[in-house]
Amino acid sequence: MKIYRDLNEIDDDARGCVLAVGKFDGLHIGHRKIIANLVSRARALRRPAALFTFDPTPAQVIRPENAPLALCDQQEKIALIERCGVDALLVYPTDKTFLRQTAKEFFRETLVKRLNVVALVEGQNFVFGSDRIGNGAPLRELCRDANVDLEIVPPVELDSRPVSSSAIRLALANGNVGSANAQLGRLYRLKGVVAHGDARGRTLGFPTANLSEVETVVPKPALYAAFARLPDGVRKPAAVNIGGNPTFGVDDVKIEAHILDFDGDLYGRPAALDLVDKIRDIRTFDSKDELIRQMNRDVEETRRLCERAALPRD
């Protein structure tokens, strides 16, 4: 897959393409359905299959203080897109000048003149341009006038509800990692750097790696089963506490992973946690011994849940 970050770099590997435009936040199963249709259409037409996405996102440019956190970082999103068989990816460096374009201006100047698009494949809720034209009559008219085919892909549904990035964020906010994973089609990943903590877990017999510098959505405070992905690529089951520690009067939200069957120094090194499922809510225990008994049960539940789950792909 060829990656472009400037419209002036566009060459024949992307020009004359079948294209989809969008944020593709999290690259969930609905996005992958759009991309699968895109690749299929491109192969049938013997044209490049291309995606146009944004970094930063429009919301980060227009209202950075209110922009939602992403469901995956750019590096992960690009890796996921490449697995889908896309030939070219344009990661546009969004700015306010770009976002002031109307849909008509963007369509004609960028899609038609720069990319020479032959077909568009979009989701049902697709909107673009400063006037936020959707996939109704105005977009169909633009495509017809430019002799560009348009395919609108119906939403993918789970439990009679459409899959969306917003629905995934809501599931994570409620601690429903199982629903988030089902919509993503993979385990939800938290990435960061291991930082020093207060070492309380080690004194209890359950040392933890404290994940800091996480830039994506953090689920509701709770205890989760996960796979910890270590710097050397090895994966181990982990019981992950997201939140405070009310038993010891700690309210600060932290991400603390007790990695099973591991004894090593990870401080300052990158790590990732692929969340499998929620184990229980955070609660206060009457004594340290009661907490330790519960933590032993949590470890066993972590093993059980991870044994049932398939190891995630890189």
C-alpha cells in the first residue's frame, strides 16, 4: 500500500482510483464492509483501490477542546487498512482552509481534478464539505455530472443496531468491552508507555505495569481481562485495573496491568493491552486480606477469559 500525505505527491498508483472518503475511526466492521466493496469494485474495473482520510480529524481542527478521543491511533489505523487490500492511502493534513471548502469544491478540485476518481464507495451516513452534503440527491448529481459511479453501502448491524464509532465509544463508556470488540471485529487496544507507580501491587503479591501516555478512548473504570503485548512481541494474559483504588483511598484513574506468568522490568518501554472482557466493577474491600482473596479470584477469571479468546493479530 502506498501512502500519500500531500496532494502534490499523487501519481498513477492512486490516480483514476475507486475511492472512499472518511475518518474510519477504529476501522470497525462497518468500515471494513465499505472497504471490501471498494476493493471488489476496483478490481472489477482494474483500477487502484484508495482511501482518503484525515490527520488531524476535522473535529480536532475545528473544536480541539471537544474533539472525541480516537478509537485507535494513526499507526494502528494504517496497519489495519493495509490488511484490507487497499492500494493507496491519502492521509490528508487537515487545516481550516481545507475545511472551508464546500462539498462541490472538494469534489471537483480534489476528487475529480487531482485524483481523477472513477467511482466513490461510501457509507450511508457519509457527509462532506463545509455544507455537509450527504449521500442524497446533491452527491448523486455531482457524481452524475462528473461521470463518477456512486455506491452507498448499507450499515452493518449487530443485534439489530447499526455498528458505528459512536456506538463503540458508548459501549466502552459503559464498560461493555464485549460489545465494542464485536463491533470492531477485534480486541480493543490500549497503547502507551509503562511508567512507575506506587508499587502497592507488588507489596500485595500482584505487581503491576502502569500504562501511561494513552491517547485513545479509555473504558469505564473496572477490572478487565486482557492480553498484554510486551515490547518483544510476546503476549501474556493480564488482569487490568482501570480506575482508582478505593480500598487504599486512591481516586486517581490509572491503568494498572498485572501480567500473569511474567517477571521483568518494563519501565519506560512501550506496551499494549488488548481488552478481552470486563471482570467486575471497582469496589472497596474491608481489609487487605479480603482484597488479596478477590485478586486471586480475578487472576483465575482472567486466565479463563483469555483461554476462551483468540490471540489478537498484530
